[in-house]
Amino acid sequence: MLSAVRGLKDLFSWLGAIAWFGAKGLIQALKPPYELAEISRQIYEVGYRSMPLIAAAGFAVGAVMSMHTRASLERFGAESLIPMGLGLALIKETGPLVTALLFCGRVGAGIGAELGAMRVTEQIDALESLAVDSFKHLVVTRVVACMIALPLLTTLMNFTGIIGGYTAETVISGMSFNLYFDRALSAIDFEDYIPATGKTILFGFMIATISSYLGYHTRGGTAGVGQASTKSVVFSSILVILANVIVVKAIFFFFPGAAE
Amino acid sequence: MTGEIAIRFDRVSKRFDEMPVLDNVSFDVRRGQAFCILGRSGAGKSITLRQMIGLMLPDSGNIFVLGENVTQLDAAGLTRIRKQVGFLFQYSALFDSISVGENVAFPLRRHTRMSGSEIQHRVGELLDQVGLEAHRHKMPSEVSGGMRKRVGLARALALDPTVLLVDEPSSGLDPVTSLEIDELLLSLKQQRGTTIVVVTHNIPSARRIGDTLAFLHEGRILETGTPQQLENSRQELVQRFMSVEGGT
């Protein structure tokens, strides 16, 4: 019983430390110098270089979802609703969540490992010794870059998902490109797109904060780097999935149209 | 310049998990002097060096660097001090995502208003000084340990520091490269009047570079003096260390 209480206390203290780390990151992001060159480099690293993975995954997810949807809907003779159903599912939920989870795997692990390696090889101390604020240079830039890159990658995932769905559908039914897109986008308006994609800004912030925290505070040599990388993926994935529940509820509250 | 105090440790103590690493340590480093801190592994030498630029803070005591109390400085104050103090890490700590030349250019880009071509020229000079101008476009992983150390030295010298802190300059190096680095440090002291603090196990190196040696043991300074004085120390441990690790 006592150890359970202690474990709970440690968990809350750890979450508090991460929350403070993230809040400090946001505050520092608003103060000059803005490290624009490093932010651009990070957007390239976490965003541009994730594009092939996101595009390929989006295409595959779209194709598979389309095939499953067809299997269900053709029993009711409602195949014409496949593009609309796929578009809504992708843009409202599947696209943002799958992109965020893939981002945890690729970028979260990378940030945890990179900062962890920089910590154990004294590169972070070297930055400080060169009169550079290592937190601002390494953490703030990654947090900002992830908050910018993840919504853009989500949009890419949505787009390639619809392309994947179209490819699967056209093989079976020969539906034209124009008709498919027209139907897929017919039921989607900005109330669907903006909140669902906007929430990935929060996911980007969470993934970057958790991974940076674990990497920045790495101890114990190369074993510590491995642990930081693994924990970055595990904890950021869990927190993204849990936060998604709360965020979806908040979206329904603030954007009632999104629940329809 | 000589005679003024560049660094003062005033009753500094540091503990890790209740284990004392530094216990009431006091010493002065005069400007323009080369001061070597000797001692066995785990004696607290590197921690002493790191505390000089606030990479680690003591539990008690004061550390004055160039007249400012490092233990009381805010972030802006630490930045001001760090721009005047170069630090060469034991394993160089080069940024492995950028080239050798960009490592040396890094502090110049951050803290000077030099143009791109001026920075390139200065990087060329610094790398030439350590004999690595031909390797400026290589990545740190493509050069040897000795070369990395020399790049680290060039980076530490980029802002023309008043004080240079060097952690184990000869660890992992062959005797010739080690000698070259010692000669470079000596020329810095003689030509630019740079104050140098070196942490080392290497007694021949300490003899070559050091004006004053301090022997640190179990968190305390056992003895401070010239190389000659330490060799003739009455303390058995100091004498043994100077002779066992010795040679000339």
C-alpha cells in the first residue's frame, strides 16, 4: 500500500516536472533571441524528413479503410457513401491520431536519443560553456518545430489517405477521380478540419516536450540513451492517446458542429 | 597582469548523495598563470573545473572568476563570464551534427558580428593554429581522437578567452600529440597571457605547462606549489604520485 502511494506520488511529481519543462519551453519561445535558423533546421528534420513515412502510411491506411468500408456498406447498397465516410473518418480522427502516433515513433524516439547522446557526450555542457542557453537552443526549437510540423503532416496524411482510398475504390468500382473527391469532400467543412487538425499542435507540443525532457535529463551512458529513446516513444504515445479523449470532448463542446 | 587573481576558490564544498567530493577547498589562480590540478581518478578534479563556469554549483563556498562570484550570478552574468572563458572537455564534446569547421565557427556565429567571410577566415586561422586546416570540412566522426581534441581546443579559443580551462588534455592521446597540445597551451600563456587551468593525471605534462600545481585528494587540496616543491613534498602520497606517474 505504502509503495503504491509512493509510486503515485513519483508519477505525479514526474508529470509535474514535465509540465513545468513544457511551460518553460513555451515561455522561452516567446522571448528573444528566437533561434529561427535552428527552428527551420528542426522543421526540416522533424517535418520534411517525415513526409515519406506519413505519405506512405496515409496511402495504406486510406486504401485499407476503403476496402473495409466497402465490405460493410455494400451489404446495404450504400457504396456511394464510401468516399464521404472515408473522408470524414480520416480528417476527423484517423488522420490526426495515426500521424501523431507515427510522429511519436519517428520523431519522439529521435529527439530522445539525440538529446540523450548529447547529454552523455557532454555536448549540452559544451553548449553552455560556449555561453549558449542549451534549453532554448535544443528544447525550445524542437518544441516549436514539432508544433508547426505535425499539423502539416496531418494534412498530408489526410490527403494521401483519400488518394489511397480512391486507388482501392477505383480498382473495384472504376469510380472516377473527380467523382470520388467530390463525394469525399462533400461532407467536410472547416468545423471538421480545423479543430481536428488543430489538436495536433497540442500533440506536437506533448511529443516534443516529453521526448526532450527524457533526452535532456538522460543519465547513465549509452544505456541511458537507449532508455530515453524507448521511453520517449512509449510515454508520448500513451499521453497522446489519453489526451485525445479529452481533446475530442473539448472539441465537441466548443465546436458542436464537429459532433454531427 | 600577473599577480592579479583570475580565479579564487573560497571554502568550496560539494557533496553527491552525502558523499563529499570537495571539502572546503580554497586556492587562487593568478592571471597569466598556468595552474594544474593533479590527483587520482575520482578526486573531484573535473568537478572543480566545471564549477568555475557554473556548469555545476557548489553546496557552499564562493567561486570568483575574473572578479565575479559565479555562485551568485544569474543567467546573463554566467553568459558574460562564459564568453571570456574557454573550456576544452576531456572527450572534446564536439557537436557531431556539424563539420569540424562549423564547430569552430559556432561561438563566432553566436557571439560576434563578424561577416560570413570573416568567420571563415578566423576559423581557418584557428584550425591552422592546431594543424587541422585541411580537415575543416570533415565531420567530427571522421577525425581521430587527437584531432577532435585539437578541434575542441580551436573552438575553445575562438572567442579569444582570457581564461582557458582544460580537462585532461592528454587523455587517450599518443605522447607526440600530447606534447603538441602542451606546446600550444604554453604558447597561449606566453604570447597572449591567457590564464590556463589544467586538470590532469599526466605528471610530465603538468611539469611542462604548470607554474603552480595543486594536488587534490579525497576532496581536499593536500598541497599547492611549483612542480619542484611538489616533487620535494613531505606528504608521502604527493611524493608517490609525482614519482609513480613521473618521468620527465
